[in-house]
Amino acid sequence: MTFAPEWLALREKADADARSPELVELLVASLVERDRLDIRDMGCGTGSMGRWLSGRLGGVQHWVLHDRDPRLLDLAGATVTGPDVTTETRQGDLTALRAADLTGASLVTCSALLDLLTTDEMNSLAAACVHAGVPALFTLSVAGRVELDPSEPLDAEFESAFNAHQRRVDDGRRLLGPDAPEAAAKAFEDLGARVVTRPSPWRLGPDQAALTAEWLRGWVNAAVEQEPGLAAEAPAYLERRLSGELRAVVHHTDLLAIPRAL
């Protein structure tokens, strides 16, 4: 799956506002002191995680930016910058990551990505991190809960259909969707890592009207794709929602996993 740079730019501020600074504090306290932090950003997109996290980590940093999409890699490589920050880009697949690939790494991170993995892929990612002794900070995993204000009875139907769509079978792969935070926690804990999670909700309203509208359309369209019976309701539902001052809380979960050896 690929994402348009325009969508990633539209959501960047909401992402930054939602991520848990508390987990960053715990991460920094756990990091082994080194002359340089080497950070692997998996599924980096345009580099929003690097732009958000690099200033919070401090010190000399080298970011290895991974993504399947060369267009996004070019943008990320040009914009994850700082006086003590260097970058390199690698085009590739997160699901192929192994412990040997993380030799010398200080941190593995990703944002809004785990829901696109399968259980086996999540277990493999956790094993790579733990066996390499590298902490992992995974932010903005979809939690499967949405609160809309004002509410209406159809909200629950669209939410249920959207969540089923997130758990769909895609090219023979059963995606984790909103089960990803729990699956990630279990994968790391089964390997002996210490896991800490925190909520990281988007809080959308009239001041983010463009993002709210784009998110809602995507949410409804995915629900209709999963449950075609909702197609008849969707146009009027969207019109009602977008004609007023809709507020939405879109729940996510941030997760920090620290191997016990650290």
C-alpha cells in the first residue's frame, strides 16, 4: 500500500500533537550512551516521524529511512535535517527485516504502520528488535475506536465496517488492523521485552476542517468497500457530517518496547 504525499502532509500536525511525549522520555532514559544514535525509521513516508522525534532525542543522530516508495524516500531524505542529524535512504520491505539488519542500531521506529502487518510479520519484527537488543517506538497504531460529536446511530455501523476492512485479507495476508497494538505488545512481551503503551488520539474539529473531511471520507469509503449495503446511506451521511462542525476523536496507541538486556 502506498500513500499520497499530500495526505501525509495534511495529517502531520495531528500526528505530532497526538504522539506520546512520555514514551519519548522513557526511551531516552533507556538508551545506552553512545557518541551517535543510529535510528531505523521503517515505512518513513515523507519523514514526519524523523522531523518530530529527532529534536526530542538530542545529540548526534544518523537516520536510516526505509520505505517502499522512492518518491516518499526522496522527500524524507531532504527534510529530516538538523545540525547534528544525517540521513540515508533505503528502499525495501519492513517484513524482510531481521536481527542482523539492525547491527549497530540504537532504535527502531515507525508511525501509523503496524495495522498493515500480519501477526507473523509483527512477530518477526519484534524478534528482530529483541534479538538485536534494540528498543522500538511504534506510534499511532489504529485502535479501532472513533468518537463523533454530534453522534448518530449510523456511526457504529460505519465503525464496525471500517474495522472489518482494516482486518481484511489483502493478497493472501490477513492484516492486523485495530488488533495491531495488542498483537505488538504480546509479541514483545513473549520475547521478554518491557512494553509500555499510551493513548495517542487525534482530536479533530473545525480548526482542522480539511483533515477532518479527508479522514471522514476515507473512513466511510473503506466501510462501504467492506459492507456494500452501507453505500445507500453514505452520501447523505457524509453530507450531514460535513455540513456542520463535526468533532472527532480517532483513537490510536503508541508503544515502546525495551529489551530486558538494556
